[in-house]
Amino acid sequence: MSVALGTDAQSPRRRAAVGRRSASFALSLLLVLLALTAIVALTVGAAGIPLSRLPAALGLAGNTAGEGMAARDQLVLWSIRIPRIVATAMVGGLLAAAGAIMQGLFRNPLADPALVGVSSGGALAAASAIVFTDSRFGEALRFLQTELLPLAAFAGSLVTTAVLYGISSRSGRTSIAVFLLAGVAITAIANAGIGLLVFIADDRQLRDITFWLLGSMSGATWTKAAVLAPILIIGLVACAFIARGLDLLVLGEADAFHGGVDVERLKRISIVMVSAMTGVAVSISGVIGFVGIVVPHLLRLVIGPAHRLLLPASVLSGAILMVGADTLARTIVAPAEMPIGILTAVVGAPVFLVILLRQRGLASL
């Protein structure tokens, strides 16, 4: 009997150890995949760099090519390609993590950060910046020419978040349902505003608006990567604190409260995190769809719903998807560049439809 009791007592610890090993293996595998994707992204493009010259260009080996070729490789890598890959990976990680948090908060595996209107608010502000930069007011902001668009998009996202939070909060309590419905309304208003701006824009402005609304990482720099980094780091730290609360929230707000979760505090932190992650990502890349909905949903099917693993796995998987899509975007029609949002939609929309059909029992993966 004592042996049996000892075995029973050890089984939870054994299961926990197995779970930790499985989580470590999954995250390690995703890290390897991200590294391989980044290596491919480093070597291909309009200015191709063969794998044999990559170590020298990165400063990891001696120069085996001519001095001119080595200087060209280093310029391409350190000034253009590496900051773009770093920024793209962080944008993908932020969007996917925001989607995972949204799905946990709404207790719906098909929730998406775009539902709350943060992306649309940023898009409206960015489109306004494009159109009105040519005005007298815009002339006064010429000194911010390179930063004006991302600053406007981030400001628009913050204003949208503040409006949504004010509408959905009453007496210290936040209604998730009201937050979602208000987000849908804000999205409709923002889209109407974008439509008006498209109508009054000239040809150059129209091209800029269209390209930005479809998403692109062509303007990525070390400065923009530095803007993304603290948001991603803070988000990862915060994810560790809200993971258990999101797990318990699946059971309902009452059960989560009885499980020791401060539900209202969890809502506020989650909303701020989703808004900040989505807002800063949109301000750098433009509007990119399906990353925040498809990546975390597929991961739930593969690794389960536990947010302690799901959230970091979403960051890595979103980074892999975005770096791969951006590599295709800048090579598939080289030397021109395809908006990255087209590629994520081509990949994400069919997967999303299969997910819907699978849930209805009409198809299976």
C-alpha cells in the first residue's frame, strides 16, 4: 500500500517534469526553425549573398572574397538585411502574442487583435499623416518626415485604446463584450475615414496609403527595431504573470475569481498589452492580417491551450511566419517588393477557412 501511495504521490511531479521537458523541446525546436529561416533570409534577395560568404560578412570568419565584395556584403547585411529581419521577427512575435492573449481573454480561439479596432485606429492615423503631410500643417512637421508615419500610427492606436477602454469600463469593471462591440464600431468608423482619405488623395498619396495598408517591412531600420524591442521584452515578462490567469479564465470569470485571479486586473493588463503590442507593430509594419489569429490557433491544436507555453511559442512562431513571408515578399518580384500583407493573407485565409470548417465538422485537417 505504501509503495502505491508513493507512486501516486510522485506521479504529479513526474507529469510536471515531463511537461517541462516537452515545453523546452518545443521552444528549442521553434528557436532552431527561426534561426534557419533567418539564415535563409540573410542570403537571398535582390543582392544575393552565397552561404559561403555569409560568415565573413558577419565577421565570423576571414575574408575569402575580394575587398570590394566583402564591403558590399557587410553593407547589405548590417545596414539593410539584419535590421529588417530583426524588426520583422519582433513584429511577427508581437502580433502572434497579442492574438494568443486576445483568444484567452475572450475565451474564443478565433479572436483576433484586429477585432478591437486598434489596427484600424492606427491605420486611420497613418493614412491621415500621408494625406495631410503636404498641407501647411504638414510642412511644419517635415523634420519628422521619417518618423511621422509610425508616430501617427502609434498615436492613433493609443487614442483608439483609450476610447474603447472608456466606453467599456464602468464602476471599475470592464465589460469584454462591450469592448469587443465597441471595437467593431470603431473599426467601421476608421474604415470609413480611410475611405474618405483615399477619395481625396492624389495618385502618389494613394499608392503610399495602399502600400501601407497592405503591410511592408521595407522601412525597417535599427532605430525601429530598438522601438520594438522594449515592448516585446516587457510583453514577454508580463506574459509570464498573466499565463495562469488566462488558463483559469477559460472556466469563466466566477471560477477564475474563486481560483485566486483578480479578474478585473487581468482584463486591464491584457487589454493594455494587446493594444501596445498591436499598436507598435502596426506603427512599424502597417496593417498585416491573419498572423494574430492563425498562429496561436494552430499552436493550440498542436501544443495545447496552456498559456505558459502557448505565449512564448506564439512569439517564436509569429516571428518565423513573418520572416519567411517578408523574405518571399522581397524576392518573389525582385527588384520590386510585394506587400507582405498579401502573402500573409494568401497563407492565412485558407488556413482560417479550414479551421472554421473543421470546427463545424465539414472538413478535417
